[in-house]
Amino acid sequence: EGDFVTLHTDEATHAGYHYSSVMYLSTQGEDFEGGDFVFNDPLPVDEAAEEDAGTSIDAADNDIDDDDEAAAEALFEKLMRGEELPNDGGEDEEGEVISSTDLVDNQWGDMDPEEFEDLDYFNSLKDTIRRAGRKLTPFHPTRGAAVIFSSGWENMHEVESITSGIRYAVPCFFTTSPVPEVAYEQMVAGRPRTEEDIADDWLHLLLAHREGETPPEGVGRVKELLMKWHFICTPLSEH
């Protein structure tokens, strides 16, 4: 509950990620609520122009006072600096309502972000900023379903907060980069050269750990399998 992933691309997180997938073991609406996987793309030019024409904000029409506008500007500047936005809330420890003037004056200095959790205005503002000029395409997770996509900037995505329950998911990442030779030199058993080497890899990488294997070596065994699977699945003549 509460888990979320902010807007990102996987290749920007790890240069070796070229294809990504997430397989879901839980169903939204049965095992958990919230938690949509959302592709976040720029609006097409024609749709962006329509949005600009139809979303100008007039303080008089929208009942936004000067304090709210100043607070909105402060929040937007914080977002543009790449800083984390507050979680929005309503009263301080003494039960006093926190006004938007307090928010601007303090610039969130000593104020706990948890204090802003109930201010609908700022929740709405954050969502407006998040959606401005963007096309959001949500995927509603179901057990056995998966999303598979290339990992670059063409597939910016985020995961919305889980509001209740538990979601189980298995993320996987794939690379098109060749394994560097130095990586084979660091393995317990390097690149397979014979049919016996391949059989040994099948045995020890999938079925049984090597004698005396330590926990760190066990983690290394998983990485070794990921880097050698194409060798142990193809004939020696094609290596």
C-alpha cells in the first residue's frame, strides 16, 4: 500500500536496459486498488494546441485568490527545480489550518510535507501539472498479464500509488549489448567451450548450486545464467 514509481525511463536508469517488461501476479480491483501502470507521452501537436486554447486559468472564473496563485507559482517552481512535491495536508500540530500564505512564506522550510495531506487544492494542482501537455495511457494490471516495451525515452512511464491491498509483480529487463569478455573471466566457470561445459552450466546454474557456494556467489550464479543463457541454448558450432 502506498507504493508508487515516479515518471522515468528504464534506459535512463540503467544504460544496459534496452527492453523492459512487468508481469503481474495480482489483479487490480481484487487484490489491490490503485497502482495503474501509466505510459506518459507528449500530447500530439494538434491536441496540445487544443489544450492550450481550452485551459487558460482565470482567477475570477475559478475562485482562486492571490494567495493560492502565489502558492501555485511556488509549487511549480519547486517542480521545475526537480524537487519532490509535498504530499499535501491540512492542519498543523496545533490544529491550525495551514493557509496558502503560510505555504509561500515558509517555502516548505520547516513544515512537514505530511501536514499537507488533506489540501484538495494542492492535490488537484499537482495532478494538473502532471497532466499538462501529456497524454496518459493507463494499463490496469490483471493476474497473468504483462506490459513489454522498449526502454528508451519513447516509453516514459510511471506507476500510480496503491491505495489498498498488495500487488505482486515481476519486472524484467533485457539488453542487446554483448557480454564483455572480462565478465566471463570473473565467472566461476567462464564461457562454455565443450558439450560437457554446457551440461555443467545447466546443472549448476539452474538445478543445483556448486559445493561450498556462498550467498554472494549464489547471486553471482543468477547473473552468470543471464549472461550465458544464449551459449547454453545454442550448438557449439554457432557460438
